[in-house]
Amino acid sequence: MIYKTFRFRTLIYLLPALFIFLTFNVIPGLTSLVLSFFDFSGFETNLFKKFVGIDNFIKIYEDKYFWIALKNTFLFVFGAVFIQTGIALMLSIFIFFGNFKFSVLIRSIIFFPCVLAPVSVGLVWKKILEQDGVLNAILGLDFSWLSSISLVMWLIITVNTWQWIGYNLVIYYAGLQSLNIELLEASDIDGANWSQKIFSIVIPLLWPTTILNMILNLIGGFRAFDIVYVLTRGGPAHYSEVLASYLYYYSFAAGGPNKMGVGASVAFIIFVCILTIAFARIVVMKRVEKN
Amino acid sequence: MFKLFRNFLIALLLTFSFSSIVRSETVIRVVDWQSGVGGITNAYADFIEKFEADHPGTKVEYTQYTVTTYNEFLKPALSSGQGPDVFAVYPGPDVDEVVNAGHLVNLSEAADAEWKGWLGNNINIPELGRNGNLYMAPQDAFTEEIWVYNDMIADLGFELPAFGDSYTVDEWVAIGKAAKAKGLDGLMFGPVESWCVLDGFANFVNQQNNNYPTDVLGQAYDGEISWDQPMFRDALNAYKTLHDNGVWRADSLSMDYQVQAWGKWIDREGVGIYCNGDWFISSAPADYNTPDSLGITMMSYPKISNDSPATYNKATGTNLGVNANSANLDLALEFVKLTNSPWASSTFAGYGQIPANLAAVDMDALAASPNLLFNDGIKMLATEGRNTNIYYSQAEPMKHLYDGIMEMFLGVTSVDEVIEKMNKVTGYSG
């Protein structure tokens, strides 16, 4: 009886959250999936009027900009997962063991961009990277950074890293504070040098924190949109498009193709990517816990 | 628990009843993309004031979005059946989609004789209707053009062309080089918005159109004629010449027109601004447009050669449609009718916005306007010459042409490849 009451009450308490989850996550997600098989411009009241099978998927398969967007998305994810996490790890170790007088201030300064809206960050960096911007003024150049096909994605990655590195750093710092210092003291007695202590003790001990940071950056990387949109709007000529901005272009862009069905199929591909990663995360985390 | 739930429901019901009693007025929602265009905003404030005074108990809620974000609002609103009573639609493919979805009232049937009289010849403008019916009521009109600062042109040692004439591509290259030597740009250009590229292209093609007034670009988009013809090739080459010679800066390719290019032109970083239009008369720098002196010259797109005929891009700007599912259809129609009235046209003009219904306003009075830039805008609209269609429905070929030109700017594709691609995309079979 108690068990039954508990179950009923639990259900009651869960209902609001469940309702919100179903209304704003599950139903729109499923609708979007179904929509990817329909020709829908976005204006029609009847979303599911014209079934086109897998035509939308064929369309993006044949569009070279989709492949550019896919490649850029993976590049962005690579930057977020490896470069951003790597720099955050090095910085956190440097600050933690550096015993700086103003270490709190240093951490606050590095963390500061995280609290800024990505749109503001994008606008500021756009000003910096413009042809008549701050960077060229400092370097004495007249170079168009954001219109360079080969550089534009790396610049976006740099800006993104600059903004979010503080977030990873704070997580690492918490990990470092919970490290068993006795191990380091023991290694001192054994005559280990700094690099041995960092690479053989600290970094391996921080492995669970690293995994956490990598997963957070991985998921964030796949969802990247705002920084790309503000900095380049996917340009020049779609060469800095990521999947989310490519989706937006097909669905909403002024003077764009007006094909929300195609946009939905891109959304489905993003979903599949994230789902795959979510499963991989579970497997990796289980292994980490096991070890 | 039950009592609490019951009391909550009662409170909720009472709140709803009370709010509906308080809000007894009828609300007409009007939405467009003219955020930042002072002339439109000010004119609409007057329209709303008059409309609300003429219709007691009615309130008009006017919301403006930017051009780039407008569809983020409109699409979900219309597809969910929650569309505003009156709304603007981008001319071109969007009109087809919105008309086909049954969202717009057929104004050919709904407009009375007086309204049709005000609209005059505008009724026949293709961008306003589909299938022989009128769906959109035009608000403002413009000539798409290039604006230059007179003093900067003089400083660079060039002469301004006669009114109605324009510089050639080669002249722009020379101006661009002279400007570059002084750390300036020849033209500010914002091609992130596709129309800034496609409309200029349409003008270039029309200059070379031996079958004018036949719309050859429309035929090419439909795959009826080959893209491998001098008029298309020359148009692409004109763009390539302008870009490769640095008439605009390289990082224009990641620049939008409305904010960045315009902002930099206002800051006098460039001599001219490409693909501007009369819609910005009310936003022009005040120092260069005083009743005593006009420091800005407007001209059409670059001429391919000295022999090219005068060719203009004249069109309507914001076009309003009435939601076929509006709960207040009659009032919505009344409001749109008001915006097309002679009084509304004079109001537009008073705020430096060229009204679409020029037939409904006193041209002599307009010519005496203290707004010199506005006067030139009116004059330009009345200038004799070829008129270029800039609104097309062929979304897919337009996308590919835009992408092709942008890639040509980047140097990753050639004129030949763009032409070949366009023939393929449009299905031209030869």
C-alpha cells in the first residue's frame, strides 16, 4: 500500500516535468523527424501535405555545402574537444601549481567570457577580425581574415575556445582541488621531476574530469550556431557553415531556399550524431568507472 | 489536495474572465521587416493614430522585425494558424508559398473601387500578385541604386555623372583604385544578403538585353534560354572585374548590407554604397541632406560599357497582405486600404519615404519638398530608361546563381563553370 501510494505520488510530482519534456522536447523532435520526409516550406498550415520520401536527404547528399558543413562541424567539435580541453588542462595545472598571488583574479578573468552572450562575443570579435579591425591594425596588415576559406573555421574555433575555456578550467580546477596531494608528496620523495609528476600523476588522475570536459564540449560543439551565425553567417559562400547554421539557412534565411523539410532532415542528422556520441559517452564513462 | 486544485482552477477562470472583460478592444496585429527604417516607422505611427481614432475600440499593434530575422517570426506564426492580421511578405518565392498556402486575401476581389483607384497601375505589378490576382498592397517604392558622397568623388579627382547616368565598370575600377590609395573603399558592399548580388546581376543582364522588354533573366531561370550568352557572361565578368580590382574590400564577402556596409558608408569608409535604395532616404546622414545642400548623388548600377542604355531597378518595397484567416478581416482590410490612401502617401512622403501610390499624391507638392534626397529619389523613379525586374520565384536557380557568383569572388570557380552549372540547374536542354 505504501509502495503504491509512493508510486502514485511520484508520478504526480513527475507529471509537470514530464509534460514539459514531452511538449518541448519529444513531440517537436518527433515532428521534426517526420517532417524530414515532407516538402514543407514553413508557411503551410498542413505540415504533412506533400510526402517526398527520402528526397530531402538526397538533396542534402548532393549538395556540396552540406559536406562542407559536416566537415566544419567535425572540425569545430575537434577544436572544442581537443584544443579547448587541452588548453584548459594546461592552464588549470599552471595556475593551480603556480601558486600565483592573484590566482583567483586570473581564473576570474579567464572565466569572464563564459558569462557573456555569444552574440556579443561574436560582434566584438567580428570588429577585431574585420579588414579594418583591431588585429590588422596591430599587425599592420590589410588581410581579410573572415573571408579566407582556409582560415575562417579556425578563427571561429579560436573565438569559441577563447569564450568557453574558462568553463573547462573551472571544472579542471575543482578536479585538481580534490586530488590526493599525498601522491605528489610521495613522488617528491621518490625524486620525480615536474614533468613526471604532471604527466604520470596529475593528468592520469584528472582523466574522469577530462572525459567530462570533453563530453560537454563535444555536445556543445555539435550544437554550435550562434558564434558562427554572428561572425560569418556561414560565409563566405557557405564555407564556414556548420550543420546548425546550414539547417537555419535552408529553413529561415531571407532569400534562402525556403525548405524546412530539408532543414528537418539536417536536424535529424545532427540528432543521429549526438545520439551516437551519447551512447559512446555511456560506454566510455562505464569503462572509466570500472577502471 | 483536491480543494487546493479546485481553488486553483477557480482562480484561473476568474483571472481569464476578468482579463477578457478588461481587454474588450479589438486588436489588429500588423507586422513587417522595416525595423530601423525611420520613414516607415514614423508614417505607421500616424496611420495607427488615425485608424484608432476612426475606429474607436480598435487597437493596432505594429511590430517590426529586421529583414534577416523576419521569416523566423512569420513562418511559425502562419503555419501554426497564429499569423498576424496584416503582414508583409518578401517579394519573390515567399509570395508563391504564402499564396499557395491560402494565407492571403485576394485583394482583386476584396478591394473596393476607391482602393483600386488609389492603387492605379500598381495593381498590375507582377510582384504584388499571383495568377492574375492582387494579393499584396504596396507601401513604398524605390529605385535600387548606388549612393556616393559628392565631396569624396571630388577629392579623388572624378566628376559626378549627369543625373540619371552612372559610372561604367571601368570608371568604378578607377575610383576604387584612387580610393584605395587614400585608405578608403570605392564601394561598400554587403553580399551576405543574396539580393545585393542578384539584383545587380539582373541590372547588368538587362543592360545587354537585346530583346528588351522581354525578361531574359526570367527565361534563363526557367531554362528556356541558354546561360551561355554574352549578356550573362558579361554580367558575371562585370562582377568579377569589380571584385578582382578591389572596388570593394575583400572582407565584404562576410558583410551584410543593412548593418555593416551601410554603417561603414555612414562612417565614410567608402565613397559609395552598392545596392542601396531610396528606402534609406530617411536614414541618410543629415549633414549631407539639408534643405540648402545635398552632398549625396544617387545613380544606377555600373554600366557594362559607355554604350549601355540607362537601366534602373525600380520596384515596390514593403508589400502588405491581409491574413485570410484573420478574425478581424474587415478591419484588417480597412487598415491596409488606409495605407494606400492619398493621405497615407502624403504622410509617407512627409517622412522622406517614397510612397508606392505616386499617382495618389500631388507631384508638384513633392517636388517642393525640403528633403533634397527624397526629391532626387522621386526624380529617379520617374527617369526614363529600362526597368529591371528584380523579384523572381525560381528559388533554386537563384540560390545557385548567388552561390556561383560568391564562389567566383572567392576564386574557387570560374565564369564558365557558373554558366555551365546554371544551364544544368535550370534544365536548359539546348
